[in-house]
Amino acid sequence: MMHIDAQDRFSLDSQAICLTCPHCQSVTHLTPLAVPRFLDLNRRRPQTVGMVFLCDACAEPVFLKFTAHAYGADRVDLAANYVEVERAPEVFPLTYLPAEANGLFKEALGCFTAGCYNAFGAMCRRTAQSLFRELGDRGKLEFFDKLQEIRDLADLEEDTFATLRAVLFGSDSDPWPHQPTLNAARAGILLEVMRDLLYQTFVRKARLRQAMTFRRFVVPVPAETET
């Protein structure tokens, strides 16, 4: 449990706050920089409390919001969960994707960063449809086989897998409102699944081809090897 005491000090009963900084993308600890006054909080009693922290890696400000759990005579208890007002952008090596899928998945990552999880699911579905057109029927089947492999490797629950399958492989005639809604947890799983699917299908292949091409040009001739 976190709290603000009567001396306007922010305290944690457990470990320090650690997250990915939205500015430098480092996984780092945060130091409290601007804490609301205890008297103001106790007088107004807001449901959420906002604070400014300092990134220990780059010294940039990071804004977090906490739910007020309880107001006491000498402290304000805050819920352990917090909301990142500004989140670190999700990244992926988009240059290896086909042009259309590149733009669609870039928008999908933006939706996820903004916390628009159902919009993220919709853009993932559009990305998948673009890839199916690029890969053809056989490629679509291979894409589905890779999704099955991910289910086995990650030991996904059946209802979670059914949600992913409906989002990515649903019929174009099905309106989106009839598709499963995504919460933060399932959107996070969908993000990792998309990353793995795209990496296996495009990124891994492109990087391997680049490496093989590079090796053809750097193989030393026998005379140089002997020297």
C-alpha cells in the first residue's frame, strides 16, 4: 500500500515504483518530485490523486495517477495500482513488413499505447487481413498454424485463444461490435502474439536473408586466409 502522510511525504510499504520511462524507454525506478499537500487532499478528498515523479535514468518528469483508497487523520492511503498518464510507445521493426501492413500495425501500436484496446484489436485485424492478401491462402493457413504453435508454447487458455482467433481470423462480414471486447490483459497478450507472428513471418526471414547475403560478400579468399 502507498500513502501520503501528514508531512506531505509519499511512502511505499513495499518496493519502489519501477516502469518503462515514456521518454528514454529505460526500465527504471522513479523518485517522487511533486506530491499533493496532505491538507488539500483531506479537505477535497478526490477519488484520484496525481503525482509527478522523476525518471532516475533521464531525469524527465513522469506523471502517474493513483486511486485514493482511504482518508485518515494522519495519512491518505493510495491503491497499489496506478495509471500512466504518458506511456512509453510500443516499438517493432516495421521496416520488414509489407508497406500496407507497416502503416496499419504502426497505427495499432499507437492505439495500444493510448490505451484504446478495442481500437488496437480492430487495427490488428486489419493488419492480419492485409497480410493475408499479401501471403495468399497458403500463407493464411501458415499464419493460423503459427498461432496454434503460440497457444501450445505459451499455454494459452481456451477462451483467450478463442478471442485471439476471432479478432485475427473473423469473417469480414462480421461487424466489429459482435467481436470479443479486449481489456488491458488480453490486449497485452494480443500484442505479444502479433509481435511473434510478424517476427516469424517477415522479420526473421528478412534478417536471415540479409545475413546470408552479407556472408557471401565477406568470405575471405584462400590467399587472405593463409596470410
